[in-house]
Amino acid sequence: MGELAEMTINGLLCQECGGYLEDFEEPGYPRTCEDCLAYEKNKKRPTKDCTPS
């Protein structure tokens, strides 16, 4: 397994964007950074006007 994959699995890197997490801890499970969590929370579904026809 590659170094980046191990760091992601161990929780040092965000599982969505690959950025370092602010606490620099490795809890032993994949985690998501605050920015990715905020993006998912604020993401809106497309309206009928936005969908391709």
C-alpha cells in the first residue's frame, strides 16, 4: 500500500480531499476535514432549471 493511502486510512489525511487534518493525529480510521463536511452540508440539489434536457 502507498504512503498516502496509509495516511488516509489512519486518519491523518482527509478521505475526501486528501488535505492534512488540523490536529495531525492518527486515530486509526478514515476521517473527513471540516471544509469537506461544510461543503456537503451546504451543497444544494440542482433545480429543474439546472438539469440537462
